[in-house]
Amino acid sequence: MPTQNIVQVCWLLLALGPTVAWFSIHNTADINVTFWENATASWSQCLVSSDSVYGDASPVVSVEGWMHAAGNDGLACESNTFESVNWPDNLTPSNMSNTSWIALVKRGNCTFKTKILNAARSSATGVIITNNIDTHSTVRMRHEGTGNIVAVMTSQVNGRKLWELAEYKRVWVVITPWLSLDAGFSWQVPMLCVLVASIVLVAVSIALVILHYGPNAWRSAQAAKVEHKLRTVAKRAINGLPQRAVQQDSKEMQPDSEPCSICIESYSTGEVLRVLPCRHKFHRQCVDPWLLGHRTCPMCKLDILKALGIENELKPLEGSNNPSSVNSDHMMRMESHDTLAADRVPEVTVPSALQSNLTTIDL
């Protein structure tokens, strides 16, 4: 998979991560219970459950009230299950009268919707349904069409505690979303998730960019170093190549003489020629820039660096880790022209009258 696609997938996963986490915990409910303990004649408070969940169609809001357990089998499948609710004395944990109440119901025998609607008919503000599987787990409750009544499911383990407390008659229950804007600092939790995910997202993106573009940048830098070294060596090699001035009696002045292969113009008296190891010659001003960039004869492609025996300086370049192989083609040409390299052109003596026309290349 291309690195660009990997980056996009990582962005998608890291962006969805906080969202998935939020939807997986935003419907979690805390059930706090306060009950009247006859032995001590006082109110006691405990946290019965912190892993209960709201139903699919339930408002995810806080609700509180007296807890009333469903009679008989506790399943609340009959429409008249909660017709007669026995209220305790007008005594609440805050010594204020309150008639709001929450139904305690067991799972089974009928749909969640039926149980919730039966409690709603008797003006219950909420319903706690206890699971009937002997585990700490809950199940997803589907109960569309039950209105604004709050419905929560808790595990059978937590349900046993609630059914035991229901015997005290005076039990006050508060159901609160685990992540609630009314819970003080708890609203910062999803923001913290987004912040952490954003930091991880940026870090992973930077790492992937470095992994993708880092080697290319390193290879480019290595290639630039190799090229700079080769140009330095080539400049020195070009300055060492023989050159001579065209005279009136030179063979370049003959009618059948070939012109410069680069500019396709005939030679004139006084012009300076550059003679390469392969015996090809050109105008100095034409061939020197070519040699500096290509380091080969324009006609036979002889590598002048190898032909001049500058091998020691080329060894570090041959061992460099340059995947672009800036000079791999030059190295191959060196092998094919080893025989020509041995045939060196002797230095040509230039008449003193033309010495003023000869200059050293300085590119």
C-alpha cells in the first residue's frame, strides 16, 4: 500500500477512535442508592452500579426518585403491575416530600418496551431492568416508542443488590450519565480523548512523512554530494586536457576538414581547440561546458575521468549509497573504453605567438 494511502487510513482510524470511544461510553450510567437503615435509623448511601447502560430509545439524562420493585414475579409484563404504589412516609434524604419514582424490573417473559410502558402508565420517571444472566454484563435494549421515560439496564450481579435494598421500602435512587455536562469536570473527558487522539494523529503523520520522504531526501543529498565531487574532479581533469590554437597551416584549415561537432561550424585561425584522450577535438568554448556536465566525449562517449586515470578519486563515489546512481552510466562507459584510455594523446606544444589565446578553464 502506498505511503500516502497509509497516512489517509491512519488519519481515518485515529479520527474515528475518539468518536467510537465516545459512543461506547456516553450511554453508560451510574446508579447511586440512598436507603433508610432501620437498625441505625439513618440514611446510608452506596454506589450500586457504574457499568449500567441506557436503552437505545432512552434519554441519556439524570433522573431520581423512590425505587419501587415490580410485584409478584418482578417481570412487570402485566399492565396493572404498578397500579398501586405504596409510598413511604414523606421523608426523603433531604427531608423534602417527593413523589417521583423509579421502577425496578427483571428481564424476561416480555419485551423491554412492554415493561417500560407498564411503568410509564403509572407515571414512573425511570425504569431499572436487571439482567437475567448470571454475569456482570448487560445487553442492548431496543424499546422504540416508549417516550421520554429513562430506561437503564444493569447486570444481574448489581440487580441482586438492588432487589435486596428494595426490601427496605425507603430507597432513593439517582441515575446519572457517566459523562454528563452536569457532572462538573466530567465533560472534559471527551475533550481529553480528542486532544490525545489529535496529538497521536500528528505524531503518527510526522513519523510516516519522515519514513516516506526521509530516505528520498537523504538519497537526494547524497546524489548532490556525488555530483559536486564529480564536477570538482571534472574541472581539474578538463584543465589538464591538451589544447592548441588553430594555425593557417593546421589540417583543420583544409577544405575537407570536419567542423566542430558541437556547434557545426568550421575552425578559424586563432581559435583554441580542446583535444580529448580519444583524439576527438572541438572548440574549447564548446566542449568544456559539455565535459563539465557529462564528463564524456560528445562523439564516442569516452569517460574522460577514467581515461585520464583518475581512479583513486572515483573509488569513494563508487562505494556511496546513492540509489539514483548518478554516475552508474559513467562507470559502465569506463569499462567499455578501457582500451581507449591507454591511448593517450601527447601534450601539444603551442607556438609562443598564440600563448595569449590560451587560458585555463574556470567554470
